[in-house]
Amino acid sequence: MTPLADRLLQSSACSRHFLEESSRDKMAAFVNARQNPDGGFRGRDGQSDLYYTVFAVACLRTLAYQVPVIKIWKYVRSFGVGRNLDLVHLVCLIRLRTAFPMFGRTRRRLFKTLQQHQADSAYNLFLKLFAQDYQDSMPSSEVPLETKPTDPTPNLAAALIVGAENAAELETALLDRAVETGGFAPSGQIASPDLLSTATAVFALVSRGVNMDDLQKPCIKYAESLWRESGGFAGHAADEFEDVEYTFYALLTIGSLIKSMAKDYGN
């Protein structure tokens, strides 16, 4: 089985079949402009963050632009094996370290630190699987936890990806959150879509082979509507700030839908 990180990049890379070269240039310039002197990429507070650095690298790889690995290494190596990091940032550190040669001892220490974090939700299990670059199966000691169809959209998507037992129920709940004018709502109680919910829902549904014919054009148009003059994407219509995270979500949304066009749903 293809590792989860590779599946995400393969899906987002399909966006290159849709985007014009000038658009890709502008997006890549936006991403590169978000790198700080210390080598990391900044988030909304202006400080370098492993989380945003992962998204920046994913954007550049998706767009087929050079990743500034030497500058990034200066930043990444300062975290050692991530003993003081929370699960999200530890996973980001591991993903970034895979771009550089690692001695077996370093790899073992990183993953030993990872195993000290419990996968007590489908989302956390998703994160731990995202960290894997060679394992083709779920850790035997960790199984997908029950996810309620009323949970937030990204949680439903994560549960589908890791193989939740009530997958059919969650799939229906996700589809019910598709907004007619494009995008997916973050919950059953909120009608307005956002890009995080849209990207995670689309990737999960396409991964499961759900027919996306009726959603392709509205969702692509929704993602396009969030592109700003800077070259980056905002998270939702009222968001006045673009960042590398949402830029990747836009690429993942478009790429996953382009990928779905080539699928044979048996219709």
C-alpha cells in the first residue's frame, strides 16, 4: 500500500493538469516568500513553525518547484528527535527529516518518540500513519476508534482514511455537508464551507472511490474563489489572511477532483 504522505502528494500533484504555468509560478513565489531567515516557514504569527514548513514543502513539491532543503535543514536539525514536541509537530518533524539522510539510530529514536503518543482518536491515528514512509499497514496495537457522524468534517475524513468501522455512515454524513454552490461545511450545524473541510472531505471521498461528478465543478470553483492576489489561498470567504496551509488545501482539493475525473465508477 502506498504510504499516506505519498498518496496526499500524488493527489495534490494532479492539480498541475489544471493550473496554468503562470498560476503555478505565482503560488510558488508566495510560498517561498513565507520562508524566514532561520529556514522555517512562517504561520499566521510570523514565526517559523514545523507545521507550516511541512505545508510549504508539500506545496512546492506539488507544484514541481525546487525545495530549499539546505535552508530548511538549518531549521529542522534544531529540534533533534522531537522529545518536547506535541504529536502534530513531532509528525511534521519526522516528515521533514525524511528529506535528508538519516542514520538508523536517528530514525529509531524519532519513531520511539512517536510511539509514546497515543492514537486516542481517528485524527491522531491519521497523524501517526502520515508519519510513516515505509510501513504499509496500521500499527497492530492501534485500531480506528468510533467516530460519530456529528463530528467535525476533518475528523470524519480522517476516520474514513484510516478505515473506521462505520465508514458507510461517515461517508453519507460527509456527502450531506457538500454545499450546493461548492465546498464542504465544517459541521452539520454550519452551512458555510471552508477550505480545510473541503480538502479533507474531497480527498477522503475520492480515496474511497465515491462518484464526485456532481461536485467537481462547484468545488473547484470554490477553491479558485479563495485565491488571492498574493498568490496564496485563504481559508474561507471572510478570511483576510492567506497562508501555505490553505494553499496546499486548495491544491489538494483541485488535484483530488482532477484525479477523480479519471476514475471508473462503474457507471
